[in-house]
Amino acid sequence: MKNIIDYVTEEIAGFDEKPFCDVDSLVLSQLSYLKLGCIAAGSERPAALPEIHNLHASELYPALLKGVRAAGLNRRLICELAANPRFRNIKIFNCTESFSPNDEKQFAAVTFILPDGSLYIAYRGTDSTMIGWKEDFNMAFKCPVPSQVEGAEYLRRTAEAIPGKIRVGGHSKGGNVAVYAAMSAQPKIKERLTAVYSHDGPGFLEETIQSENFRGIEPLIHKTLPQSSLIGMLLEHHENYSIVESDGFWIAQHDPFLWSVEKGEFVLCEQISGGARYFNDTLNSWVKAQTDDKRELFVDTLFQVLNSTSAETTGELSDGFVRNLPTVLGAVKNIDADTRRAVSHILRELFSAAFRNLVPSRREKEANAPTSPDA
């Protein structure tokens, strides 16, 4: 199976010969996970900007890859990008990062200036911090969350600083932020938007999907999902989407390095896997059934328990699971009785939704079963 690294290795045609595509968007979205602030921090004017080939320097790698997942694959990606005439002269502008535990915000964005002067604004997805994941969960009852607000402001500032056509996009939460920024943009900025890319990004609550602002930019949205998508199918997802083959198993398919690419395009399949549909139908029907207050209570209580471990990242939580288990159980016991009863009720509703969705799945399986020759 070939992936985005193979694409960057093989696709050397310029953007004037082969127009910007969904795979290019995923490549640049993946770059947004790197600590590009070490080479393009701040909001300086786009005069003598660094270019992608400047990333390929041994002295930069420790800073670029610090705390970044799949450091080896990202290093290979940088090497191939630096050698490729399609990508190596893309300029890097204004890498911004913002992290606030008090506001429950984890945000980062960077602007890439293509050779034709058009812009691609890439919003970073969720990192490994507990705050980053908490903000994702907050989307179940709140819009906008702080990263969405900052994403819209970043788009406004960038559009004011640099002329030209604009594309926005991102992977995971970054895709959601890209859509929100586009739908919230001023009319003059919307006129410059040519595409909005969401690579396995979660959707929005029903009221947001039905809003005039969302409907106005919906035709520009390019949404891509792996075949066992769990993240990108969360919440309402009225956008049209393409389904990409992935070499990963279950939630690992969220990893951009596992998406299949052949002949310069994603390898597409017809539908989301049955297991992913079941999971998402269950979760989305449960979310719809709860009030905003109940969703918020559930999320806050869940993270109150997780925060009792003092883990700051999901890695720390996972690595110390056995050690932290007594702390977690103690935190559950210390939740006041009313909250505990309410959360227990919400969990019963979740399991009930799972059962309701399981029955149609079994019926569907039986209906599609081959007929016996003796029938």
C-alpha cells in the first residue's frame, strides 16, 4: 500500500500542471503537527519567508519533532518534501500555537503560500494533551469552542496580511476548525475561499449544520474519511464525503500515514465499514437524545475522574493505567451522589442506544445473507 510519503516521492509535477488536490491538502495538514514555530513563528509580514526545503536541516529536527507522534515517518516526509519540486518552494508563514488549560483550548495553525500566490491554511488536529481531548469532547454540547473561535480569527488576520485565493483545511479537529473558520468568515474573505478540506474531522451539532453560514460554504467542503472512520463521523455529518482505503485497524485508520494513495489520488471505497457505522450511529443517536446540560455534565465528570490521575497527556494516562486505577476508582467514589446518579443514567441511555442500533444491524446482515439453494 502506498501512502502520502510515496505520493510526495513520486508526484513531481508542478501545481500548474497537476492542480492542487485532496492528497496535497492531507500532506500539508500533516505538516501542521510539526513544531513549525521554530522556523516560522509570529505574525511577521511575508517578505523573506522560509520554504519547505529549509525544514530539511539536522539541527532543526529535535525542535521540529519534539513531542510529535510518528517522528520517524514525519522525518521521512520532510526529506521527500524538500527534494520534490512540487513542494520544496512552498513558503511557510505565521505558525501560531495556543494552549490554555483554563480555557480548555489546544490550537495551532500555519499558512503555506503556494508558488501561484494562493494560500493554504492548515489547522492542527488534536494533540496528545488531556486539554486537547477535553476540547474535542466539549464539541458535543458547545459551539463554538475556543479553537474554533481562534481559527476564525487566524483566517481573518491571514487574509488581511496576504492577498490571493485561500484554501483552508486540517486533519481531525483541524478539519472541523477549518470548516468553522470558513463559515464564520466575513463576506469579502468568503469570496476568496476556493476549498475547505476536512480529513476525518468531526462534524457539528444540528443547529450549526442548519445555519445559513454553514449552508453558504457547504459546496466548498471536501471531506475525506477512512473506511473505519470513528472521529470524522461524530456528530451531525451532512457534508458529502469520500471514503479512503486505509491500512490501519479500527481507530488506527485515523492516522494519515495509513491512508492509501495510488496514481496521485486517494484510493476510494464505496462505504464506511459496518462496525464504524454501528459505533457512530450509537454515539450520534445518544448525543441527540441528551440535553446540552446532560452532555456537559457527562464530559466534565469524565474528565474530572481522568484528571484525578494528574496525567497531562493521553500517553501518560495509558502508560500509568494500572498505577492510576486506584486513584480513578477513588475519584468516582468522591463524586457527589446526585452527579453520580445522573451520569449513571446517561450511561444507561448510551447502552440502550447501542442495543437499538444493534438490532437493525443484525436484520441488515440477515437480509443480505445469500439465499440457501434449498429455500
